[in-house]
Amino acid sequence: MDIFIPPKNISRICCIGAGYVGGPTMAVIADNCPEITVTVVDINKDRIESWNSENLKQLPVYEPGLENIIEKTRGKNLFFSTNVHEEIGLADIIFLCVNTPTKINGFGAGKASDLRWIEICAKEISTHAKGSTIIVEKSTVPVKTAEILKDILNTRLDEKSFTVLSNPEFLAEGSAINDLQNPDRVLIGGEDEASIEILSNIYTKWVDKPKIIKTNVWSSELSKLSANAFLAQRISSINSISAICEKTGANIQEVSKSIGSDNRVGHKFLKSGPGFGGSCFQKDLLSLIYLCEFYNLPEVSKYWEGVIQINNWQKKRISRLILEKLFGTLNGKKIAILGFAFKANTNDTRESPSICVCKDLIEEGAELYIHDPKVKATQIDKELTDEQYKKNESKRWHFCENIDLALQDCSAALIMTEWEEYTKIDWSEKEGLMLKPSWLFDARLVANINNLKKTNINYWRLGNKIIANKGTNY
């Protein structure tokens, strides 16, 4: 069929990819559209088994509120399966929620997106889909990816037809369920108006129509990259100001509040920290930089490269500060790392600032004792054990099930993730566990300052003056 005829009745959705985007997104769609059968497929059998686990604590993705939705919908109209070909053939709409990592080899390595999984999915769809099928880009992809999809899909048009829509996700890990249930906007880009309307009607089951923005497919693809670039830029901007605060005696929290009170700026993403992480910001920035270079826009490319440079610098300066305050050597010293996830309320460690800082400290000879309430030891091992660190004869980090084990006999503690339980630590009780002189480096501004002032713990708060020995300026 050359002409696309949209499905008359949407009864089945297939999502390819059971990760941080596919799982939560399809759960929310299933919850709000009980008349539609939603199946999430993946070739990773272990991941699908985790999604189907009777123990909801074993879900591969941790998000507040996700367990409740899975319990309510799974086995009713939400399913997780490895039967990829079968579900593709049954689907009216197919969402692509596969990984699009940065290329590590070849032309564009280090910046361009690796679209191998997108290509594989397109070939599978072109082979196994039946009739008219709407393909939805949910993964973050470079501009013009829809053209690649159409080129592949159009190679097999015997009794089947396709249209491609761009519907990027704008969820934030840690608040994904709320973001999906109460989005700022839903963006749908495409050429076929009937298909855009079909997808729009699914979202209007729980999203107000004015929040649904319809564009051409290229605007939609670029909007996702641009939105993440703008958010990353805000984080790098406020982190650069945090360094000035430490030099001048200004307080980054007071400065952030002042800046954010201007309604032209707003208060979101003005919280200083150890740098942005996660699967999106750096990857999307690199993709945008590559796009600028491809279209011969070097000045624009350099601007966005600066955002990444500040982010990397922020992580490095934390490592250097710890080395400086512990008398210029970390060899054999125990350091407690509180938090390994890139942010609170998620178990995602991808591009976490903790990875860079931990590797720096290990390189200096430190023994790390790492605690995180949601990240597993196997995840940390995967992030910290690369070829460089395999050369070490003995492992230089240890996983701790509780905070006290991490703090016992440590020379310093470093808060890297803003987990709520770290805000409640009574440092007057923990001081006795630590060696003297002891340090607390708070890269998330969550430690109880009044409580710390009652101790002899030296402490540094990002964007603030260093305090040593019961409130005396260092």
C-alpha cells in the first residue's frame, strides 16, 4: 500500500524497549486507557522477568508511584513480553523507546547518536507489522531520524503502510509518574494529520487539549534536544556561580533564590550541585553539538560545548577540594560516599557525578565505602570497573548496606545524592564513628547545618564558605 490509511480503532499498543522510558510511560497509558491493550517488549529476558516479578520491589526501574500503577494494570491491559515479532504484528501503534547512546567509534564518535537500535527496530517492524501501523519516536533522537525510519519502512509495502510521528518524552527521573500524569505539554510532530489526531486522542484521556502541541516532525525532534540543552545550561550556569560564592563569601542558596524570584527566569533548575547526570543531558548536548558542526555552525557548537566543560569542571573541583583538605594525600584513607544515583528517587546511575568523583578518589589511593538506598552493588561495580581500574590488584571500593558502616573510621564523608535520609542524619551522633580530624563535604546542600555546628566536624557546603571546628571560618 502506498497511501497510509490510519487504523479505525486503536486496540493494541506495542512499546519496543522496557527501560526507564518505556516501562513507566506505557504503565501510565495503560492506567488511563483501560480499553487499550499495552504490551512492552524487549529482547532482554532478565529485564522482562523483573517487570513480571510478583515482588514489586524487584522492578528494574524505581520511580515513586510506579509500583501502584503496575499492580493495578499488569495482567489486565498491561503486559511485558519477549515475543517481539508477535506483538509488532498485532499492534496498531508502535512506540520506539530504545536506547540511542553516543557513538564510541567511527565518524562522529563522542558526539553523534548511535542509531543502531532504531534501525534494527525499523527493520523488524517493516518485516512483521501488518496493515496500517503508526510508528512513534519516543526515544530522544537526532533531527531527521524520522527520514531514516521512513526509508527503511518503505522498503516493505506489500499490504502494509506506515506513518512516523515524533512524540518525545519530557519526564524527569525521580518524578516520572507525576510528569507523565500531569505533563507541562505533550508534543506530537508529524505529517499525517489523521495519525496525529489518533495519538492526541489517547493523551486527551487524561491531558487537557491545550497542553497538546502539534508541530512538524523536525520541530518536534529538535525541541527535545533543545529543551534538555536549556535545562543543562541552567545547571552549569548556577554551578559556575557556586564557585564564585565560595571565593567571595556569598551564599549560593541565597543567590539562587534571588535569581529565581525573577519571573523571567523562574526558580526551577537553579539548585547547585555536583553536576548534571542521567541518560539525557550530556548525550543530547553532544548530539546538538554534532548537529551544529554538521551544519557548519561552529560558534553555536562552541557555546554548547561550554555547558559540558563547566559540568566536567564542577565534578573535578570537588575531587580536588577533598584532596586539598585531607592534607594533599588520600592514600589508604577511608572516604564514605553517600549516594551513587545521579539524583534522588531513582536507581539510575548513568552519567552520575558520583562516578567521576569516585574514580578520581580511587586514583588518589582512597578506599571508598559507598551507600545508596536504591542502587545495587552490581550497578556500582559496572560503573567503576573499567579497563583502567581492573589493573588495580584489589578493589578500592565497598558497598555498605547502612550509613553507619560507611562512616565507621572514615576520614571524610561526601554527600553526592540528595536522598531524604541524608537530610536526617544526626551528625552529633555520627561524629564518634569518624576519625579525627573529620570532614563532611556536602555537594547537595542537604546536611543539617545547625546540627553540624554542635560538632567538631569540618564541613564544606557547595557554594558556601568552608567551616571548621564549631563554626570558625576556615
